[in-house]
Amino acid sequence: MGTDNLFHKRKAKQLANYKRQVAKRAPYAKILIVCEGEKTETNYFKEIVDYYALNSANVEVCGDCGSDPGSILKFARQRFREEHDRGDPFDRVYCVFDRDAHTNYNETQKAIQKLRGYHAITSVPCFEYWLLLHFVRSTQPFHSTPQKSAGATVLTELKKYMPDYKKSQHSLFTCLLGQLEFAKSNATFVLQDVSARGDDNPSTRVHELVEFMQRIKAE
């Protein structure tokens, strides 16, 4: 009898905690955004949360979970399980990572495609390509050379427009807000272009997550 009472008390406590957590949320989707490390991408999406006054109980942005795609997906699945077991699962999970030279990039993309509610927000070769699209519609592939990685080449191009740009920079979203619609249009065009060519270099899907965050309240 005592064991049964303890079980029911524990269940009641869990239910009460769940109800308190749900009460904190706004009436729109609960999403998880997992990025490469605590750097540019993490700052960027946290800034979007603040700019559009999204409820922090609805949108969780995580970094510092490894720099390769496999580590990002592993962390995302762990956080999903934790919230699911608490009775308050995420509606959508976004894994944000670059192509760079990661050997498990394609493997991770395919794994994400098989998971319901998960989305791969990729950039080829790197996140800075998304920033570059705020200034120019660039469809020229970026490749490594003996002197530079593909990502470093993108960075060189970006600094023609943003000479002071550096990794982990804050206020990127608001700084580039005036060019956001141009960047979204460019990213959409480039995706169509690379699809026709059968090669994803260069490309980005960051605009897909940005657009969802812009309309999440309406949905």
C-alpha cells in the first residue's frame, strides 16, 4: 500500500511540474535549435528569439555540443528524449551545421531525414555563406586550396562587405536586418540552382529556419 501511495505521489508531482512548464509556454510550437558550438550561429538564433520576442519556454537554442554533425544530432536526440520523457516534447528539432570538411556530413543528413520533426539546416561550405548572401547572389562554388579551406575562402569574400566581421560576433541579425529579404531571396534561388546542377556547393538552408521563426507566432 505504501509503495502504491509513493508511486501515485510521484506521478502527481510529475504531472504538476508538467502543467507548470506548459503554462509558461505561449500557444505556438515548441522548438529546439542545436548549433555547432557556442559561437556565431548560436548568437545569431538567440538574437532572433529576442528580436521577435519569442517565448524562451517555446524556443531553446543550444551550442557547445560538439562541432561535427554527428555530435549535433546526438545531442539533439538526447534533448528530445529528455523533454519527451517529461511529457513536454519538442514539436520541431533543427540541427544547424556546416559542410566544411566533416566526413559524417552526408551520413548525418540522411539520418535526420528519417526522423519525424527533425530538420537539417545546412550551409555549404559554412554559415558565413548565408551572411554573404545578404550582399550578393553568389553561385560560384567554394573549394579548398593548398593555402585556404573552402570556409576561409568564403570568409575572405564576406570581409569585402563586412571588413570587421569575426567569429562569435554579436548583433549580426539586427546589423543585417535591412538586407534580410534580399538574402532569403538569394538563398531560395541558389537552392533551386544547385538542385538543377546536382551539386550543393554553395548553398544554405538557414533562411528556412529564419522564416519559420518569423512566422511561428502566427502558426
